[in-house]
Amino acid sequence: MSASQVHGPDAPTGNPPPHVGGYHPSRPASTVQFVQADALRLPFADASFDAVTIGYGLRNVADIGASLGEMLRVLRPGGRVVVLDCGKPDNALVCALFLGYLRVMMPLIGWLFHRDPDTYRYITASLEAFPAQRGIEAMMRRAGMTAVRVHNLLLGTMGINYGERANE
């Protein structure tokens, strides 16, 4: 998970521990910092960020709903959450072809590059268990996000979910 922090007169209190991604409160407002953190326990104060993003990671967290709740917690009113991940096409035939392709190609790629067909099988398994873009859309709404929408890419094999924290 990554987040960009804006500093200035309205900078958040409750700075994260010094080990978190080189965060430093004295950096100028024009500096964007990328921080790696636990998606279930973000080390930031409430309403600290204008945006929170996660790419190809939400399907690997232990509790997707809790992670979305944490993202919402650290957003300022009007802030945006953007989730990029593999998707499941809405069209049943395209979805079946895509998952079949992954079941064949991931072991082949693992064997070609690592001489181990199991190296990338987790990708297909994690995607099959993942609620994908439509499930994430519903979960974002349940977490309390507004202006929730989905943008499908590559026939829905990838998806970008957007959500905002309501202005208070």
C-alpha cells in the first residue's frame, strides 16, 4: 500500500514511527513520499491524506473490508481511494477464458523462468478467491465511501476502483 502525505499548516499530528518509509514532517508540501505500510494498521493519524492507493495488493490482505476501512480512516474529507488489481470480466465467457488462460499460462511462465511450475500459481488462486471489481465496489460502499465507481481495463481482466470520503 502506498500513500502520499501533504505537509503544511494543516499537516497531521501523530507522526508515524521513524522507520516508516523515510517520512519526515519537515519536508516541504511539494514533496510526495511513498510509504510502505501494513494495510490493516496504517501508522498515520485520522484524516491525514488526500489520496490512498494500492496496486495489485488488496487481493492479498487478510481482511479486505478492514483494509478499506483503514484507507477511509486516514483520508481527509473529499480524499480519494484508488485500487488497481486484477479483475474478473463481467462477461461469463470472457471470464472463463481469462481464468483458463491463467491456469495454463502461469505454470508455463513459472517453468520457463524458474523451472518451477508452481511459482506463479498463487496468482490464479488469489484471483479466483478475490471479489474483484464488483465485489470491491460493494465493499467500498459498505465501508462508507461515496462516489464509488469502477473502471474496467482489458475487457475487465484489470479493474480500477475509485471511492471518496464524504465532505463533512
